[in-house]
Amino acid sequence: MVLATAAACAAAVAAVPAQADGPLYTRAGAPVDLRVKDLLKRMTLDEKIGQMDQIAVARIQGDCEWSGGELNESCMKTVLADYPVGSVISGGGMAPAKNTPQDWAKMVNAVQKYAITNSRLHIPIVYGVDGVHGHNNVLGATIFPHQIGLGATWDPGTVHDSAAATARAVAATGIDWNFAPVADLARDQRWGRYYETYGEDPLLAGTLAAAAVDGAEHAKGAKRVAATVKHFGGYSEPANGHDRVPADVSIRYLQDTLLPSYKQAVQSGAKSVMVNSGAVNGVPATASTYLLTKVLRQQWGFKGVTVSDWEDVRALQTRYKIAADYPEAIALAVNAGLDMAMEPYFAKEWSEGLKTAVNRHLVPQRRIDEAVGRILRMKFELGLFEHPYVDAAKADAAVNGADTGLARTAAAQSQVLLRNEGGVLPVSPSAKRIVVAGSYADDINDQAGGWTIGWQGVPDGVTLPGTTILEGIREAAPAGTEVVQAKTADDAVAQAKNADLTVVVVGEKAGAEGAADSPRPELTGDQQALVKSLKASGKPVVTVVVAGRPLVLGDAEGTQGLLMSWLPGTEGGHAVADVLFGKVNPSGRMPVSWPRNIGDEPMYYQQLPGTNGGPESSYDPLYAFGAGLSYTTYSFDALTADSRGVRVTVSDTGARDGDLVVPVYASRPVSDVLAPARKLVAFTKVHLRAGERRTVRMDFARSALAVTPGDIDGSGTPRVERGTYTFTAGDKSADVVLR
């Protein structure tokens, strides 16, 4: 059933009419704390328990299982009235029957209208979605680069603006809660969610995640949207590289390396945190009092909502087997500090299970009041009690093709030029025949990656609107230059013999989570053979890699040009062409390390020193963290440092304007515990005109230098060791003594 009539008029209806003499919680001008307290005291236990559950929209569509389709009123009654849940989510691929922005807005309005109308106290739901690179579930929405590509920009401003654009699109369809950004670290190329991170470094990832939170929660021209820092904490360290496999890490590594990126994002003002689906050191994160209460609440001061990932509370019983039954599993999670459970199909089971846990005295009602109070606070702060609906008639115009210029800029900034032998790029104006080869050259769907329309990527039979790399090259090629698409490998080799340049586009298929795990993250054999044959043609070859992680290149290594394009989204074709033809001077830098060979995973530049001596046992990447070339040249002219920061003077010594990433690393000649050879403590991106010289000041938090002291048990509190620190930028360095 579609509540079309209700949805159409919903934009003008408030959840509870504000009255000067009505209940305090209905008064828009009253302090939020008082509104929460007033509403909470009016609620029954059953109503409170419902607020702590999030149900998938598929549970109220079609056959109410996984069929999708139109909303089903009988199932809406169960989920939104009988067991009044506090939140609904559209998981990957869970769209309305017709996937347009307007139909999304109508669906969300209809769900919201039913919840409010059938709630005794007229409490709105908060609607969630995984908008991880644009409003990526909606056909017609602009698809931004995945986070790994945005990490390659090293530009908080671009990340901020991309998150704000996403929030505007999400808000236009009635959605108020976005499950982004990811603050995990990318340290194992085998992991299927590698591309969802901003990179391998805690400071880079944390700074960009914080920028995304700020962009999403302060987007201009949109109703408010809550950002979510995920997946807290240590999710990206599966022991064997496969998604959701438990992690076993030292407390020192957890405190000093894995947690800081989440902390930076959380303290930028995030309204919610999603909990790691995995286990850390033998304890599922969903049941960890240490993570959810001691660290997140007591140490970091987080006041917002914690939400589990997909079915993770139930997993405490069924998968992890640390609970004898579902009520006990619920008690473990809630008592640890979980406020809302993403139990997508179990409204009845959740409500009865938590009530049973209360009756068994496993969960105190004060803990329920605490969790529900946080959820209600978020709803009040988002304005849902006053403005729960959107104007569906405006959704198409607000979403379809919006912010394509920004997406193109972001994708262009994410391009990392890693080889440019003989100045093969930018493409010479004298090149009159360009051959474009490789199966990914004209593949918009894999160019966008996973979490696009569907969970695993664009479903079969659906084609995204956007520009492929082949199309981008054809548009950008100057008049008189012939662009030829090679249909097969044999055709590519034959065509290359008469070409001035061959651009071969290689990569990997789209995927998400465990299905995207790659025990051997390398180019497929047929792609390696193709590139090897093209190299043998004797003509210049530029390789463009479209992938969510560095892939061992094998026989494909060594072409004159190598451009890492990541998963650049629907404007990726334009962005790649902008760099190839020199419209954009490449400024992307590697946010991760690129292994030479299979077996070098996990790999990251902060590898600790040891007595190891085997080949590649120390940090020995093909392309290091921070690597990247430009069409101009730069110099680092001077560096001075003090206890609060550094001052770096840089110059553009070439003939073109450019954007220079300026990273500052710290190292210690001697440390009480093992320390990496260098650690990123500050960075910025500077625009320089040809011949321009500029001095920039970068301050750093002393906490960026902290380590956990003590013995193997890592029982100490992180602190900044006293002594000499060497700060380095480019080829310049300076020593500072910290006391």
C-alpha cells in the first residue's frame, strides 16, 4: 500500500502541533533537555523499548521479507504501531518500488506519517541510509568518489563539501540520518571494505572524517542530517584479512593507532557512532563496556547515540555465542552502552526480548531511560518533531545531477599520478591517434564501485547516468585527434602498433563487505597479459587503474604512465580525462601504501622497526604512502619547528600552477617503546602559482605524539615522552626538545 495522499500533503503537517499551553515536549522553543525529560516521563516501557530498535524498510514492503515493492500496511502496523520502532533504515538496495528521488521522498514521508499518526505520543522516526559516496542508493543521484579516493585528495575542504552535498541530497528525500563517514584505517589490501576508508594513517583518516562530519551536519540549504562515525573501533584489523573476522591487537596499538581517527571524528560533533561488527581481543565490540562506555563516553565525552551494525545484537547469541538466549544478548549490548540496535527484521523479537531482560533484572530501567533519552535528543535536535516531512515534488530537482561540478573536481583531485616516464602525460597535442583499451574503460558501473544503487554495486540491467573514462577521453580529445576503442585484447595490440598513445584501463569488479574480500589483491592474469602485450608494441602506454585498493601489477608494472583513479564515481570519466589532457594538474597523493608483491599484506608506512632481515620484511612498497607526481616541480626551501608546530617554506619551481600536499612527519632518535620511523603529525594543501614561494604554519596537537608507555601489557596511559623530536617536510628537518 502506498500512502500517496498522506505523503503528498505531509510537508505541511507537523508531528505534534506546537502549543504554548500543551505538553512541554511539543514546545519548539523549550530547551531540548527539558523536552526530552518531559517526553520520557510520559512514555511506557514498551514505547521506550521500541525507540531503541531500527528496522529495515524491506520489513514493511511487499511480502515484508526481502521482496521490496510498495509499502504494506499490515506490516507497517506491526513495526510502527504494535512494536513502535524508533528508526527505519534503507539498507543497500532497499529502494521504493520506483527508484527516483521523488519516490524516495514519498516513501519516507509515508513511513513517517504512519509512525506519527499511530504513535500515542506522536513520536517521529529517524530514517537512516548508507550515503557513503553521495546519495548512492538513488538512481539519478550524483555518485562521488569512494572515501579512499577522497583520502587521496588530502584535502579536508573537498571532503567537507562532498559530505555537505550528500547531506543535501539525502535531506531532500526525507532522510535524516546518514551512516557515514568511515573512520577505520586501511592497512590490509585483502579486506573488502578497504576502499570505504580515507587511508592508512590515523591523522589523515581522522582529519578527513572530522571534515565529513562537519560538512554533513552543517550543510547549508538542507534540513538537518545526523552524521555517523563508523565502525567503532578497530574494525579494519581482521586477523586474516576477511571482513568481520575477529581482531587480536595489542592495547598499545589499539590506543595509539586504531582509536585516534574515531576520536577526532567524534569530537568534531558527530551525533551518532556505529559500533564495529567484529570482535577485538576476544570481545565483540557490540558488547564491549570498555569501548562503548569507558572510552567513548568517559574518556571522549560523547553525548550522542550509539547504534549497532546489521543484526549484531542477535549475533552475540547466534554467531559469537557469548549469550545463552536473545534477552541475554540484548542485555550484554545495552549494558555495555548500546543505545539502538539495528535488528532489521525483528521488531517483535526485540521488544519482547528487551522486556524479558528487564523482567529478569538483567537491564535496569535507568539504562533504558538513558538510551532513549539520547535517541529523543537527536530527534529533537534534528527538528523532527516540528518538521518531519519534506516536499516530495522538489526532490527530483534537488537530487538528479546535483553537484556534478563538485564531484568532477573531487574525482580529479583524487587522481594519483605514479609514473610519467618521458613526460608521456599530459597527452601531447601532436598525438593524433589514441587507442583506449581494457574492459573497465567503458564501464560506468564498476567505476562507481560497491554501495551504488545496490549493496554489491549497480544491479544487473541498471546503468548509471554518468561519464565513463572512454567517453571522457573522447570529449576531451582535441579536434583532429582520433580516439579508437579496442574491443578485444588482440584488437588492442593490433591497434596500438599504429597509435601515438594507448590508454589501458584496468581494475577490479565492484563489491562490498565480505564479498569484496580479495585474498590475492592483484590484477587478473588476462589484464596483466594485455598490458604486457601493449608494452611490447613499442608505443607509449598509460595504465589507468580503477579499483578500491592498490593491486599488485605483476607484468602490468612499468608502463610509461600510471594513474591510480580509485573508484571515482559518475564524473570519473571527465576527471580522468581532465588529468590525462592536462586540464587539471594532478595533485593526489597516496593515502595508503602499494605493495610490490602478493603476500606483503598488511602493509603500512608506520611499520615498527625490528631485527627482521628477509626481502620485503621491512617497509618496502612499490609506491609509498604520500607518493604522487605533478606536471610541475616543487621544492621545500626551509623548515623551522617549535613545541606547538612547524613553519614550512615551499616553492613551485616549474612552469605550471599546482596544488602541493605538504606533510609533516615526526620521529624520535630514541624511544622508550618501539616507534615507527616517522609519523604524520600535520599536513596541508597549498595552491602555488608557477614560480611562487610561500610559507605555511601548521600547528599540531601534542597528543599526536603520544604513545602508551610500559611493558608488553601496555598498561600505561598514553603520554608524550620527553626528549628530542625530529620534524621533517620534504628534504628539510628540524629538531625540537619537548619537556
